[in-house]
Amino acid sequence: MAKNLTKDELVTRLSETSGVSKTDIKAVLNSLKPVVTQALKEDLTVKVGDVVTFGMVDRKATTAPIPGTKDRIDVPACRALKCKAVGAFQKEVKVVK
């Protein structure tokens, strides 16, 4: 299983790569969630650099099987978060589609 990159490790790597202070990078990372959340509530798509795109999608009502039985349940329509790796980044890390 892959090891996780912690927030502190990410901050350190970004600081070393960009020359920006760790304090400034932490401030930006901490502000990312509320800014993206608000944009999604406004039905905007958010592209974060050349790495990831966040957006909301409408899912239609459907039915789904109940594991271990032949029964099905109704799944209501909803709005869901969609995260997608941006094309060039996706190819660099060889994400399987």
C-alpha cells in the first residue's frame, strides 16, 4: 500500500520547490477548501493548476442491487462532487482510466 504524503511534508516540498515560505504555503492550503467549497456552491468549476479539476454533477435517480440478495433499492437523484485529474498530469502519473 502506498504511503501518504502528509500536509507538513507537502508544505515542505512546495516551499523547497517554489522558494515561498512554509507559513505562506500553509495559509494558501488552509484557504483552499473554503474557496473551492464556495465556488462549487455557486455552481462553478474549479481548476487547480494543471493537476485537478473540481465540479458538481447531477446524478439521475436509479436503482442499485442489495449485496447478497436479488432485491434492488431506489437511489434518489442528487448532486455529487466530481474530481478529475487534468490531462497532462494524468498522463504523467499514468492514471488508468
